[in-house]
Amino acid sequence: MTDSWPDIAPAPGTPDCGPPTFAPKRGWWVTRHADVRAALTDPAFRVPAVESGPPGTLAWLRASVSRFSPPQRHAERRAVVVSALTELDPDELRHEAARLTVAVLDRAGDRLDVTRDVARTVPLRVLAGRLGSADPAAAGTAVAVVAAAYHPGVDPALARRADEAVATLLALAPPAAPEVRANLIGLLVQACDATAGLIGAAAHHLLPPRGAPGPAETGAMLAEVLRLDPPVRATRRVTTAGVRLGGRDLAAGSPVLLRFDAANRDPRVFSEPAAFLPGRPGAGLLTFGAGERGCPGDRQALALAAGVLDVLRARCRRLRADLRHEPHPTLRVPTNLEVSVR
């Protein structure tokens, strides 16, 4: 493999870019780069509201984190997350993720499953430890249970398991006000599937089946994987008033799905929408959102993934070309990815 990287084809189900489209049971889909960015930064598009529940439950957690907060509560809750992130140096996160990945590979024998053994464990252990968890490994396991039920509308059995996992995470978290602890747990939950999906996609696209990997810097390559095969394919909004977007009139109360996977390939922004261009990392990237609700932990997420990929690139080779993903309407996380280890 050299610095001439292959194109990455759109994932199945990725729509073409065009004006916003409406279907009665689906709502509006927004696919063009300019339209997605406009909706992310327009206060008329709000995150759908969630209902709260008894303290210490999954419903309470969702209603307490900045991710699902109404505008009047969002800033103060986001500040908790931003304050915690300022204490997390990306270089240190990358080094620690690489160290733990080396330890996993040293125990693995000649093969391992990237998703199960690394992508779903290492980033969460590093992040939970840096956020003060009493048991980072146990916290990582509990976070995965919460993440599986995080979005509203899940199976009640998953929600009950998540209630127990939230209680575990609260017990492991350092002393703080309940809302502070909720937002630190929310930070872990937000990182869970997205970081695992990014590592899995990068390992699939970047690890060679034979020979040595090219010299391109891992962080630059990850940013392009994040654009071309994003682990978070879309995000939801609801209009609070009638608004015009992309030449279409959206009524108040309209459900809207903003498609990052399509917008990141918009030919109006990218002259070669499928081309892998590690020399311009992050250019035009929308996967981390934009505006006041854009992800505040983008540098930390990329650092954790880069630490893992630094080691995988040096010591692993891909064994299979095909890849399956967990069923989810907006996330894209590989179910497994087997590699050889040296």
C-alpha cells in the first residue's frame, strides 16, 4: 500500500445529494452539504425532546445530558462536558490508547477481532479512566449497555438493562452533583459507538491484506474515513416554526433527518466525492456536526482512534474484505473485523 489510496464507495443506503425530500411516514431528508450545515446552525431546527424518569435511570440520563437538552438548558450542561474535555490532552489519550492496544495484541495470538477486542474496549477504558471512574473496565462494559438503548424507542428489555447499567456508572463515577455525573456518563456514551465505528471502518479501509501500510499520518487518514464512511450517518431534528430550507418549505413540527453520509460526498463541495484525500483532513467534514451543538470532543475522539490505529497499522493485516454492520438507522458499526497479528 502507498499514499495513493483507493476510493471509498458510499455505504448501502446512502442517498444522493439533492434538495430536501419529504415522505409521509419518514419526514424530511436533508442531503446537501449547505442544507445540512444550515439546519445544524439554525435555531428553528431543534433536537427532538425526550421524557425524563426517576433519578438514576436511563430516561433520567437522557433528559439530563446536553445531547438531548432543550435550548434553555443546553449551554450549562454542555459547559460541564467542555470543562472535562479541557483536562483530556489528545496526545496523552493517543499514547494511552496505543499502549492498551499493544497489550491486547500481545495477548491475542495470531488473530483478533478488531471490533470486539479493541474498538469497543480500548477507547472507553482510556476515557473512563481519565474521567475518574473507579473501575474503567467495568465502566466500559456498562457504557456499552447504555449506548445500545440510548436513543428513544428501544425495546423495553434493553431499557431495563440500561437502567441497571446507569446505576453501575453512577456508583463508579467520582463524587459530583447528579447533573455533572450524568453529563460525564453522557460523554462516555456518545463516544462508545461512534469511536468503535470509526476504528472499525478505518481498519477495514486502511489495513492492507498484505505488505506494509503507507507512510501517511494516521490522524489525516482517519479524518477522511470519518468523511467517507462516517460511523454516525445522520442526526435528527424537529422544526419549531415554519422554515425554508434548500428551496423547500418545511412546516412547524416537521421531523428532519440530516444525512452526514450524503453531505460529506456533495459534489458541490468535493470535486471527487469518493476520493480518499489524506492531505486535506477534515476539509468540509460535517460528521461532528456544526454550530452550538457540534461535538466538543472531536480532537479527543480522533486521538483515541489514532492511538489504536497506529498500532493496528504497524502489526495487523486484514483477513477478509467483506464487512457487516450492526442494524441501526443512524449508526454504522462493524459487527466484527478479523485481522492477523504479528
